[in-house]
Amino acid sequence: MSFTNELLNTVLREAGREVSRKEFLNLAGRGLAVGVAAGTLASCQDKSGAASGGTAAATVPTTGTPASQVDAATTYTAPDGQKIPSSEAVSPPAKVPADVEKPIELEAWKSDVDPQSGPTPTPLPPDRRVGYALVGLGHLTLEELLPAFGECKKSKPVALVSGSPEKLKKVAAQYGIKPESCYSYENYEKLKDNPEVQAIYIVLPNSMHAEYVIRGAQTGKHILCEKPMATSPEECQAMIDACNKAKVKLMIAYRIQYEPYNRQVRDMIRDKKYGEVQYIQAQNSQSSANPDHWRHKKALAGGGALPDIGLYCLNTSRFLLGTEPTEVFAYSYSTPGNPLFKEVEEMMSFQLRFPNGVVVDNITHYNTHDSRFYRVNTQRGWLHLNNAYAYTGQQLQTSHAEGKARMENHITIPSKNQFAAEMDHFSECILDNKKPHTPGEEGLQDHRIMAAIYQSAREGRPVKLTPVQGTDVFRGPEPKEA
């Protein structure tokens, strides 16, 4: 039945005849219908080829059956003999491109007064996706990254690296990783011999980033590294140099730059939706509890609230504005006697002065209920993004005046898994051989600025930064998908 329906649809489309399926089958009978359809289709193809000089035109085939041609006067007989009204087993009309990376275009059904659906997902077949080795099986890998691969279109996990054999065995079984694709930190270099691995994702304490990026580059695999990039500008430069020498790509996992709401705000700022930006207020705070966690050990983390979560305020401000700050002024504080903050700062408040007089006022704290937002204040309105730096739950609100009315709008756009988006962008860069949007140079610039912030907090004075001319100087091409 399905073969006859599909073939008939093709014949009717090619021949332009308006006749129902029921009429056609009644006239010709199913067996004859197939033969007639095949002959007619061949004739149509011959005519099409002759008209175009012997080569059929490249078109997107349309399949399916319009609702007006569906025979609903059928019944289904249940196992107990009961007859239930039904209809023919048909598929609604759709355009189906041959290219696996182009979306299927389904039959329209929404009016333009409602938000439109996005294109249908276009995941690459598994054998064409970029294979990742994840280095480190801590919170981020287990709670966010491995689950995010289920929403990836171009990426897949194929190898694991950990210092815990027990975790390796269990996680590999959960995600279908081959036992021979599980590695320790000691035999990490053996990734070089695994053809399934094209990219390495470094998800380790900050002090280990430089070593494992450099060792990873020597395997010839491309490197995606968590933020902060390292613990100093000097380490960042060594990582960049190692990847350049090995001719592999290096990307820093600034997920915010791939998150749709933050990108929406960036576009509204650049388009001057409400005029020029005047100043920005940003906050990223959370509460810590375990003094033995690596984030509270300076040798492992490099710092406290600033490089861990304050970095989001810093990097996102640079991303939104597209320009680079010229001066910083900072103040740091840690509660005396609190074991959480014996080695790293509890709080950092810092201002960034940008060209044209724009000031960004930031505060980051390790000892408050979580609060993650920024507000962009412009000449004619403001944009406020709540949960701006969170994994989910972004809420965008804008305000402006129209005559006597104060207009406050809540903007809702389709969300996307931030980790899937960033990994798929890196895979896209590998497949298309292009520079990542957030390369090592982007991470290095943040570390230069953070070094100046720490200096300002120590010395109690503003610190000038090396001027940088241009827009998005440290970033690569835009991702294909936001």
C-alpha cells in the first residue's frame, strides 16, 4: 500500500493529473496501477531529461499527500473484531532535500500571527559526527556535557580520560564508550592512536589546563578547553603556541557566546535598538560550601570568585560590546576566619571602562544566594537578562517609552542546550576547517584583563590596559547556528 501511494504521488505530481487515489485504483487495480505508474513516471522523466538537454533538473522532491486527497472512509479491525473508523496511512506533504544537512520542509500550518517553528533538526549521521575524548569526569562532564551530546547534531563522545578506573568503567558503560577507548592521565598520549577521536575536551581544574592542552596538541587532535583558559596569561600563550605548532585548532568553551538569549541582546545592542549603550550592570554570585574542593585551592584554581564566575561578567561584556576595555578598577574582600576563603577571594567588585565612555560595573561573590544577571542601560531604554550566565532559564525583559506609555516587554525565544551548541560549533570548525568563534586568543585577552583586575585590587588604584582597536578583534567567524 505504501509503495503504491508513494509512486502514485510521484506520478500525479509529475503528470499534473487531478485524480484521487481511490479513483485511480478503482480504474486500474493495484497491480496494474503499479505498472502504469512506473511507465508514466519513466515517460515523465524522459520528457524532463529531453527538455533540459538530456539531464534532469536538480529539484527538491516533494512527497506526501494533501489532506484533501486522503481517503478517510476506511476502518481498522481491532484484534477483538471491533471495527474502528480510520483513514489511509499517508504522510503529509513535505520537501525532502537529498543533502542530509538541509532540513526537511514540512507542510505549513501556522499563521504568521504566532511565533514560527524553526527548521526541522538536521543531525549528521553518527559516522559523520566529530568524535570527542572528554578529559576529566567531574561535575561538569557528568552532569552537563555527556547528557548534552544527546542534543548535538555534529558531535559524539567516543573516549574518556580519568584518574578513577571505577568512574571510567561505569561512565563508559552508560554512554557506550568502548573499553579500549578509556584512558588514564598517564597514558593520555595514546589518544593519538585512536582514529575515532578528532577532538579533545579538557574539563579539569584550571591549573591542569595548560599541561593537558599542550600534551593533547602533541597527539594531533583539536582541543576544546574549559574556561578559565588557564591560571595566567603566560600559560595561555604557551597553549596557543603549542596548538599553532601542532597545526590543531584551539577553542575556549565560552558557552555564553553561543547561547541564544545572550546573542539576541548582543544583536540588539549592535543594531542600536534603543540607542547607544551608556553603562552595564552585571552580577554573578553563588554560595560555596566545601573548603576542600579544588576551587578553593589557589594552586589549582588560580583564584576565587573572579576567574570562576566573575569571568562570565567580564567576557560577556566584551562579547556584547565588541570592543575592549581601556582601564580597570577593582576591590576584593574575603571574610576573615572563613575556611572557604583562606586562599582565594570571596568577592571581587570591578569596573571596566570601555571606549566612548561606556562603563561596566561588575560584582562576583562566592558567598551569596545565586544571582546571575546583567542590565544594559541605553539612551532610550534598557535590556535586562535574568539568569544570564546560568545553564538554563534565561529571561529577557526590555523597557522603552512610546509617548506617554512606558513599554515593558518580555521576549521569549527558543532555548538551546549551551553545551551542545558550543561543541557543535567546534565540530563545525573541524569539519569546515575554519577558526573557532572563541579561540585561544579570546581566553588570553580575558586573562590579561583579570591580571590587571587583581593588580588594581592589590594596589587600590585604576590600572590602564593596552589599547585594542577594532571590533571582535580576538574572535573568529560567527557560528552557523545561534
